Amino acid sequence: MAGTAVKINVNTKHLKKGDPLPPYNGKLRIYNMRYCPYAQRTVLVLNAKKIDYEVVNIDLVDKPEWLTSKSLFGKVPALEIEDGVCIAESLVTSEYLDEVYPQRPLLPKDPVKKALAKVLVEASGPIQTILFKTLRKPDSITEENLTAYQNYLKFIQDQLTRAGTKFLGGAEPGFTDYMIWPWFERMLTISKKFEAVKIDPAKFKILSEYLDYMLKDPAVSQYLVADDILFKFIDGYKEGSKPNYNLLTEE
């Protein structure tokens, strides 16, 4: 089912070692982790296209034995397209969905424009580096990391200025917007405790407006994690203990 908004339970219990594989019910299924930015990319595409899907959340510290039968490298996201037929990796699964489900196209049809959209995604290394260092070991952040991060913010703002549109994808968010959003979403939260990574609204006015637009996008807003929940999840990494994957669990 596609094209009509469907209520999806994205907050299912995270399955761990010893938990049985849920029987396949014929619906498109994503193997996910609720707080994973990479898996979120694929969820955003599913939401934007209003595809009906099932979520099987995975405990990535204590993975179920059957996960590698669904995801070759035991990572999320993975899509189960039909019983036993699975593909993995966030960009691969996201592009697959855009090709197979024609409603609300996210990538341009023109080969050059499509390639350029993907290049913008590949440029997101600096914000990913800052995010993961902030989560795991803030003391390891270098001046070089911070400079690269600030340059990346300017780069995205320059792309928005050049495009002259609300989103990098045009009047609506496109592939690039959804592929980079998970890192911006987390930086907006984390910057409330870590001043060094704050996005200065005066220096980055256009970028800040863009992020506000993204927060209001239905595909994004229905998957947002509240600041207090995200900080509780992050505490598990910072304290060297296992994070609580089931803070949002709805059976």
C-alpha cells in the first residue's frame, strides 16, 4: 500500500539475541534501530512516500542471531522486500524505494542533477564526524574537526542560497535533504549542551530557516525524538554502558 498516510508503529521493542524472528507478514519490512541516523534515512523516504511498512527494531549491542540472514553485514537499515529477499545500507535502500515507488519522486530524473544530489550527500562527512565524537568522546574533538564542521555548514547554506528554494530538493524536501537531515536533527539537540557545535542563527540565517522548514516536514516530524529521550539514550554511550534502546517502546 502506498500513497496514503498510514499509522506505523516505529517504536517496537528492540529485538536481541535469543529473541525469535517475527514471521514475515507480506508487508515491506525495515530492520531498524530507532536512534540510528543511517536507518532514519530509509524511514524518512518511506514516510515521505507514504508507504505502508513494518518496523522490526534491532538491539545493535546484543544482536539477534538471525540478523545476518536479513542484513549481510548485520547492520541496519535493511529492507525485506519479500520473504527472504533483503537489501541493506541506507543509501542503497533509499534509492531503491525512490525507483520502485514512483509517488513523490525524491531524486531528479536528469542524470547530471541526480549525480549532483548524491555528491551533496557524500559531502556530509564533517557533520557525521562531529556528531559521533560528541556522542562518544567529546574531548577527542579537534580544532580541525570544528573548522571542517563550520565549513560544511557554510557549504550547505551556500547550496541553499544558490538554489533559491526552501529545500535542497526544491519546494519540497528531496533525496539530499532526507539523507543529511538525521545528523542535523541530532546536532540541534546536542548543541543545547555542547556550545561548540551550536549552529549560529546569525551567521547561518538561511541554514537555520531551512532546518526549521525541515522540522515541520511531515515525514520528519512524525519520526522526531524528543530532546530528553535522546539525551537519555546518549548517556548509555557516554557512561560506557549499554544504551537503553527501549525508551520509546510501544508494544
